[in-house]
Amino acid sequence: MFGDEILVDKAKNGKVRPWKEKKLANLTYAEYLQILEIKKAFRVKKCGNLLTFTKSEDGLKLYQTWFCKSRLCPLCAWRYAMKNSYELSSILDVFYKRYPKSRFLFLTLTEENAKQGELKEKLAEMNRALYKLFQYKKVQKDLLGYVRSTEITVNRKEKSFHQHIHILLAVSPTYFGKGHYLSQDDWSKLWQKARKLDYKPVVNIKTVSDSKKDKSLVASAKEVAKYQVKSSDYITEDVESDLEFLKELEKALFHKRQLSFGGEFKVIRKELKLEDHEDDLVHVDGENTSAAETEKIIFLWNNEVKNYVNWIE
């Protein structure tokens, strides 16, 4: 039966984790899937219904639950973002010890918005073009490793999608030498060539500081690791419009990875065996807790109070 304790799960920095908000958004997402007659609707609705935590002096730590793992599920997307951020930080820690003189760049590649009905095709074309971009000698000669993600935002006014790629690049110090350095204009021309565009695309390239004081490397890593699509882009008060955009996003992102790694980043990821736990959304910070050593507490989603309430067996 339900107890009288509402879930309050705090991160190490004291910030309350948004379980309630993400679950409410998850239920709306499940309703939309049901309207669109997408089979996984029932499975999505059950996502994260029952949460088992371990309880200690340090607070609560998620021990067990079931996640639907749908890319657009607000609950799962939040957990994936946390997991991606932790994994990328782990990779960067190892990489920087091996290549202390390496430098980092943050590259954003854009193109014209995809109209409704075009998104899946445009994303496939961008992926092929990106592969080609990394084969160019000008790019390859100083590249040590990279991680990339695709972000999509919705433009409701124009009824289109703004698809763009974020890439964190690790390069040799020689990249900044004469005959090696690529300006923003150079990157734009290379992307235009790889993408076979008849216009000059907007590209942004900036050097990222690895200074602990600056924090820009951490910020860039988080930018790459964040949500592929914000749930606020397809869950609004305009249900009819939401359904149109969601239907296309579901098709376009089906079986698509959020992050992909190359070069030394890919090698290190394999060494750390991070790919072995790719779908584990419970232990997103790399820590495992033995429930036998600590007290367990269960929280169950309560539709009446629209929150997680402790469950007493």
C-alpha cells in the first residue's frame, strides 16, 4: 500500500532530480503514441513506474527499475543524457592523460531546415557527408579522436526541423601550425563539398579550453551529450501540431544512435567497456550499489497525486 512519503531524490550538488516532471511528460508522450497507433505506447506508459532505491547517509541511489528505452521518451532521454555525460567525461579523462598536449575544438555543422516529410532522408544524407568529411586529408591529418551527436529542433512557424551536428574534436598541437589550421570558412567549404550543397552552410568552429578554471571543455562535452530532441519541442498545448512533429521524429530517429565515437575516443570507450552497458539507464554514473549492504525503499507512481509515493509491502 502507499505510504505518505513523496520522492525527493537529490544529486550530489543538492539539486532535486526531476522524476515527477519527467514521468508526467512520459505519460503525455505515451498518450500521443497511442493516438498515433504506435505499438510501443503501452510499453512506454509503464516506463519507470516503480523505482527501487538504496538509502544511506549520502541520500538515495537508484538501484532497480524498468525503462522503455524509447529515444523520445522524456524519462529515458533524461537518463541517457546523464549517462552520456558521465561516459564522455570518463573517456576524456583517459584521453587527456595519454595526450596531454592535445587540443580540443567544438564544431557545429548546419544546413537548411528539413521540411515535413524530409527529416529521415536529410539525417541519412548528413551522416554520409560527415563520414566523407572525416576522410579528407585536411581534416584527418591532425585528428586524434572525436565524438558527435545530432540535435534536432522544431520550427513550428515554418513547420520544419532544424537538424545540426555537434562534434567535439581532439587534435594534435600541429593543427594550429602553418599549413594545418582550418578557419571557419575552410570548415564551411569542406562541409559544403562533403554535403554537396549549392549554398554555403553556416558552420561554427571554436577552440575549447581544457583549463579547470574555464570549464569550457566540460560545457562542450555536455552540449554533445545532451538531448537529441527536447521534449518541449513535441509536447506543448498544441496537440494536433505535436502529433504531426512526433510522428516524423519517431520515423527519423528509429534505431539511430545519439552519440558516435571515432579515433582514440572509440578505442578508449572500448577499453573502458562502456559499450557493454549501453542500455543500462539505472547506473548512469558508473557506480553500482549492493542492495544487501543498504536499506531499500520503493517508490511507485501514484496517478491520483501525480507523483512518486513510497510503497509499503
